[in-house]
Amino acid sequence: MKFKNLFLFAAIAIVASCGKYQFDATQVNQEISLQRAKNQLGVEIDPNQNWRPIRHGSVTITANADLENIVKVQLLTESPFGNEDAEILASKDCSAGQQVTLTYEAPDYLTELVAACVNNKGVYYIKVFDIENTSVDFNQGANARNRASVFDNYPSEIILGSCIKSFNAERAEASMNSEYHNFMSHETPGGGGTHRYYDNWKDGSWANDRLWDHQRVAGDGGWAIDGGTISRKVSDEGDMQTIKGIVTGYLKKTGGAIKTNGTNKSNNWASSAASNEYFTGYGNCIVSDGTPTVLVPLQMWTTEGHFNTIYYYYYDPAKVTSADDIKRLPKFRAINGFAGGDNFSRTKEYLLPYYGDNPAEGTWASPAIPAGYMIGFLNRKDFNNAGDVSSSGSGCTYGDGRLNLEVNHLVGHYFSAMSTDLSQLIRYDKADGSKTQTVNGKTPQGMDFESPRIAVFSANDRTYLCFEDGADCNFCDMIVEVKQGNKILESTESPSVRTVAYTMCFEDRPNEADYDMNDVVLTAKRASDTEITLTLLACGAKDHVTLHNTNSAFEGKEIHELLNLSDDSPYYNTVIGGNSGGGTSTTVIVDSKTTIEDYLAGIYITNQVSGQDIRFPGQGNAPSVIIVPANFNYPKEGTSIIKSYPNFLEWAQDMNASKDWYRSTEGVDRYPLLFLNQ
């Protein structure tokens, strides 16, 4: 080994004497650090890898959305409606009709972007477009709202058919006719054919609940009876790209902040169902505007869709005020469910006619429900299409949570969606006599007994119904658009969209790197066209390290001193239970044309122990520094990035693979995102 080192130093001296090499002790030996990276990561580095998964572009937006008092346009990563993941890439003040060109730097994994017009009240109107597009016009291909002003295109004759008892009515009847109110079987944890006693049905309040079919329809417009519903083909395709972006942003199917029962399925009930204004103010009902109410199914992403049937009901809110009043209202078939998978489409629309307040079979209807009436919805789930009330998977569930009280107590299919901090004492029979048992809910942060099973929300001047037909609480089993016939709820809560953040991570000893990527962590956000907020967020370095080329108050400062750290306790925001906080920030003045990526790429650190400058690596070199276009949940102290983010390896080998590696839910030992919502 000594001879090898002597030969190396001799070679350096010879090359230097020929004037072809200038040895600089302050520069990192890229060959050594690259070999270290290969050894630590176990892969060959893509020779084109630049360690910043960011793309640049520009788009011209015409501010002509169907929105009053437009004051600015924005470019977003995702739909902002009910979506904490949406971030602002660029923004500029303007007025209605103006054309505005926005330049942006976006995460490289994105294939779509979102253009938004924002008014003086903070209301958003958006359009989703392919990232390759360089212009956006809200009037081109827009899903314009088609409100009916005349009734020429609607049936002249609608006649009500027959009715059946709801599952709620059947259970009420069975409960009242049984000495012990026991009508559900095979519900013990291990089966066994025991019967549970459900006393909460025995008051008979559901006994007169009836579900009606439509019998006959005639007249103009192409409407027809289809399995008891009234439907026709959709006459306009609409802007499905935008609709899908809105719905999937509002309701994440998987990967949300809260998961269900150890799965990757998103638990959306608290964030999407019970916190929206429709639920808090209207019990997830909509309000008729006096024109025909028309529904369009968009997605049936449930394997049990063919067990479902959506019904509607209506009432005058001046006359119907209690849950018991609503229980007695007639309910009418709206849409028959189906197993549609993850496909988004608009193929059929369904009419919800008005049969008066006390209909009977043969009643004639009007195409429109009176203005001001509330319209509510329920889902009848006939588990396995058996029509068997003793199945715990069968039930009628509502958007109005008060009407789910009894169903949510059914142990099994529905009760498993209840929160783990809820329980009920139940009776059941065994051969040796009646027993009692305490049963707990199964879902952390799950539903309560009066939780909704349908969420309603509005965006882009349209309203959407979101159904939870089972137990995972994601509320995207069935998505239905209210095409027309309802008053649009003017939101009093403006979307809160944060500006995109960029995280810069350093290894302070590239030749000895452990690749926990937290020795120095900086974040940057654009505060204005000419201002960047730079934050020193974390320190995982024992060596004294100074910052350079920051053009800020951090210039030349030692990071431990900036964070008030001692040599005995040098770590900050890298060790659980150690020094932690929001870091320290400064404002940087830049030219308006300077991108955050370019600004960060110029910053370097100097390790005061080794004397080396650690600069942003060139193509194909070791990842001694990386830039991530997100609030990055970097690894804990001493944890390799490949343990925290396994997909990092795929990206390291091929910069066109796993471009969103930092968004993966796989991996362990990540430092908590204390700064996520700052």
C-alpha cells in the first residue's frame, strides 16, 4: 500500500511538472468520491446524472376562466381543492382576459401541470394541461357548465313505479318481531353461527323507509328507463383531464397522510368528508336551483360496485328538520353501480325527477325538483346481490351522518371503519346462554357512529358526490358529478396553497461519505420575483463547515454557530430527541430571471477540517450534493439514503427512472418533516 501511494504522488508530481495538472487540496478528488459512491450505493452512476430532478419551461396563460374579479394567475403542481400536496410553481398578478407568461422549474416526474385563475376572494378556477403545452386557454376544451334554461330537452311524461323496503326497514321489522332483536348471524370473530342483538333498531323509526323505481318515461331528449333509473347518453365529453385532476387531488386513493388499517389506502374521512362545508352546513345534501338535476358517474373504483345502488331523496327544509323526518321520506333510484375500475369517463347522465311530497305508485313527475329543496343521497349495498338482511355487508348508508347511526354499529363490514377509540357492548347468544362482548373499532383515526358515508364538494363551478361503500374510509369508491340542477356553494374557505420548496443536501466528507445526505441541509422558497427565503434547516456534520456563495447573511458563516450548536452536541434536526427546531432563515435578493435551482447550485460549503470545498457535482459524479424539488424528508443521522429511499438507486443508475423517488412511501428512518407546512 505504501508503494502504491508513493507511485500516486510521484505521478501527480510528474504531471504537474509538465503543466497539465494543478493539484488543489481544496478540491474534492472526484475519482475517489465516485468510487466511494459506487461502493456505498452498490451501483454504477448514470454518466448523465446531474443530481437535480427538475425541469424548466414556460407557459402563456389566458386569464379567461369562468370566474369573476380575477386578480392573478398561478401555475400549480396539482389541483388545490382539498389538497395539501398542491404547490405554487409561479404566480403573477393580472386582470381578466390578460395573457401572462410564467416561467417555471417543476419536479421532473410531472407530466401535467395546473393553470389557475384566482379572484379577489381567493377562489380558484383551474385547468389541467400536459406539461409539453406552452399555452393555456380556459375557453378551449373547457368543461363549461350546462345549466338548463328550458325544459324542451327533458321528458314530458315520467311515472313512478313500485317500491321495496330498504335494508334499514327490514332490520327494523326483524328487530321489532324478535324477542331479542337478533337478526344478524355469523358475526363472531371466528364465525360459528351466533346471533348478535341490535337493540338500536327496535324503536321502529326506520320501519316505513321505502325505495322506489321509475316506471315509465316518454318525450323529447332521448331519455329511457334503465334498470329503474332514467338515463341517456352524455352529449358533451367535458374536460376530463381537469375533472380527473380535481377529483384525484381531493380524494387520494392511496398514499395519503393517514392510512387505513396497515394498508396504503388513504383514510380521507376526516379531511374530505367531515371537514367540507357541504357536510358542516348541509349534511352532505345539495340545494336544488329549480332546474332538472342531472348526475353523471365519473368513476366506479370499487370491486363491489355492482352491489351498489345510489338513491336520492328531497325535502323542503322548512318542513323537514329531524333525522326521523328524513327516515320516513321516499327514496328514488338514481344510478345502478358497476365495477368500473380506475377508469374516468362520462358516458351516461341520469335524471332525478320530482314526484311531489307524498308519492304513490303511478304518480306523475316533473323533471325538476323545486328550487330551495334539499337533495340527499344514499347507497344501498346488497352484498353479493343476495337480498339478505342478515349479511353484515348489506346496508343503506347516507351522506347525512345522523342516518348512519344504526348501520355503523353493525359489527363486521361497516363497524370496522369505526375509530379504534370507539367501542360498543353487544349481546350475543351461545349454546350456554346469552353473553356480552366489548367490540372495538378497527381503524386508527376512523369514523364515529354518526359519520357520513358520502362526501360532497364543489370545484370549478361543479359539484361532486364521493361514496364510501365499505370500510377503508377513502371515500372514492364511487365518484359522481352533479352536472346541473343544484346551487353551487360559494366557498368561504379559500384553498391554502404553499409555494414549492427546494431542499439542498450536502455530504461534508465526499471521500468518506455515508450518504445520509443530512450533513448540511438548506431549503429555499421564492418569496417574490426578486427574493428567495433561504433556510439552514439541519446539521449532521461534526466537522466545522462554512457556507459560501449564498449572497446572504449566511455568507462565510459556520453552520454550528448559525444554529447555536456546541461541539459536544453538534447535530440539529437529524437525531430524534436531539436538537431540533425550525432552523434559521435569511432573505436573499436575486435577479428576477434567476431560478432557485441555479441559485442553489452555486452554493458550496468548505469543510474546515479537510480544507475541501464541496461544490455541486458535475454530470456523472458522486452525489456529494443533491437538490430535491420538495420539502424533503431526508434520512436520520447515519442512515443511508438507499435505506430511507430504495428507489434512489434506480434514479442514480438511470436519471430517467424513478424521477419521483423522494415521494415514495417505502423506506425507513426518515427524519420527521417538522417544516412541511411552514
